[in-house]
Amino acid sequence: MKGSSFLKDTYSSLDKGSKYVVVKIKKSSWKFWAVLAAVVVAMIVLIVVLTRPEPLQEEIPIVMTEAVTTQDVEIYGEYPGTIKAQQFVEVRARVEGYLEDMLFEEGTYVKKDQVLFIIDPRQYQAQADRARAMLERNKALAQKAERDLNRIRPLFEQNAASQLDLDNAIAAYESANADVLMSEADLRQDELALSYTTVRSPISGYISERYVDIGTLVGPGGQSLLANVVKSDTVDIEFKMTDLDYQISKDRNVNIGQKDSTRKWDPYVTITLADKSVYKYKGLVDFADPQVDSRSGTFSVRAEMPNPDHDLLPGQFTNVTLLLDIREDAVVVPTKAIIIEKSGSYIFVLRNDGIAEKRFIELGPETGNKTVVERGLLPGEQIVVEGYHKLSHGQKAVAVESLPDAAGENL
């Protein structure tokens, strides 16, 4: 074999003293393997470099921010209410008699003292005439008694009449005057009863349908209610508030139902009609019950509401919105920016260095799409209003005025 011959020749050459040839062969073999190893290592390094994945770059979330502002916030409460007529008067027959006439059209507007009904007056006219005649008779007797007294007194002074005669004359005169006074009272009473036969409207307002027909016996022994008159140019809105509302209003130095000259605003109400529209006029609270109903834990409140077009009818139910307070220069944030968890409510604040800070806050009342923040935020701070679900405390973020569509789809 060639390999064996090579070794044999080599060993034979050693015997001849050719050491140089052996050393040259050994040196060439070491360099070859070193170069080969270096090439392999280089190839491995190149393969690793070419095939390794690119390092992942940290993705900085994009969020939309808004500056914390202050504004005057109106605090409202909503309650179920009832519309009441400011004046609701029952027209009743005050004397007994047969109804003779009706002098109005049902459902129309009547004025105060307008004649509505006529009750048969003949009986009461006769009683008044009798009382008048009795009065005239007693006046005549009183005049006679006075003349008798005037005759007796000079005679008594001349000892021509006894003391008894004078006393009798004085008594007759005083008795006759008393009868006159009694007759005058009887006449006034009978004339008053006679006037009741003409039934007049006690107030100006709209009258209901009649409750009796012509010819019906009305009065104490019969049907006394003839009709109703309602004054509805102004109506009362009645609703109930809880004792908690009362305590909250007291904490804000607001006395419901009382006027306060130091306050720039008054507790006014607006109401919602049956078609869900808001009534065009506002009313002012003019009364609040000074005590709480122990059965319901509420107290009654009343507001006066203009009703010139008679759009509101007594007896209607409505929703009442009451202005409870105005918080001046309150810190407000969009409600959508607030995260509420069991541990509390918080919001993300983006600092000037772009770091998002998880800030716990104390919430106040909510109005519209904004919420009052009692503690935890300062005016001017930048809060995250959209994209906060991608954040964690201490994470860097980029703020924009509006999120792009792609980012918005990830919200």
C-alpha cells in the first residue's frame, strides 16, 4: 500500500540521517489542521450571525391625553313628582233648594264672582222680607219706648211719677232697642242666606263639568258639590327628597326651600313631560317640609311653576330635576378616563418625562359625561383618556391629540 510504503521510506530515510524531511512533513500537517479549524469556527460564527433573530424592540404604547381643567359644576337630583293646582276650589251649595239655572259652559275660564248657578230663591226671599218687617216693627216699638221714657223722666223729677214708673220706662226702652238689634241680625242672616242662592265663582280659573242637573235638590239635605274651579296659571310641583339629600345639602350650606341672598343661584326645577320633552319654564323651590316622614324616610318639597299656556294639568305625574348645588372651580375629568376596581378608583397621569403614573383618586358627583374629582389631581396635569388599558404603572407612553384608526381599533 502507498501509506505503508511512505512510512517505510521515511523510516529508511531516518537511517540515512534525513531528519529534515520528517520535520517538514510534521510542520505542514499542524498548520493544515489549525487553518481547517479556524475556517470551521468562522463558518459556524457566520452561520450563527446570519441565522439569529433580530433583537425585539420595546413597543411604546400610544395614548390620547387631556389636561385636567376646572369649571363650575351644577349638581342635580332627579325625583318623581306630581303636578298640583295652586288653587283648587270646590263650588258647593250653601243653602238647600232646587237648582234653577246654570250660567256657564263647562271647561271654560270663569272669573272671580261670576255667577255660576241659581238656586230657587223664593223661600229665602220670603224669610228676608219677614225679618225686614219684624225689624221695622221693633224700631217703631223702640221709638215709642223712647218717647215714654222722655215723658216719665220730667215727671219723676217733679215727684209726679214714682221710681217704679221710671224703672219700667227705662226697661221698656232698653228692651225695645235690644229687639231692634236682634231683628237687624235676623235680617242680615236671612239676606245672607238669600245671597247664597246665587252661586258665584270664588276664584278665577277653569271650571269643571257640573255634578248636578237643573231641578236637582241641592244643599245641606241634597248634593252640595256643584262643580270645581281650578286656578292653573301657576301650578305647584310636589316631590319628595330623602333625608340623605337633606344632609348633603346642609353639608353644602344649601337650605332647600329657603331663600339665600348670599347665594348667586337659587334651587330651581325643570320637569319632563309625557313625550320626554323638557318643559320650557323653570320653577323655584318655595317650601320644604321641616320634618321627615318616619315611614318613608323622605320629606316633601314644593316648587312653583309658571303655566301660562296651560300645558300642565293638575294630577299629572312627571320627572323633576332639581338644582342642588353649584360647585365652583371644581376639578373635573372625563368619566371614561376613570378606572374603577375593588381597590378603588384610579386614573393614569402622564408625567412630563412620558412615564405613566397610576394615580388613585377620590370621586365626587357625576354630571353629564364628566366626574368631579375631590382629591388626587391638580389642574393642568395630563391624564390618559384613551388607550389606558395598554398601560401599567411606570411604563413609558407617547401622547397624541387623537389616536390613529389602527390604534383606535385596539382600544
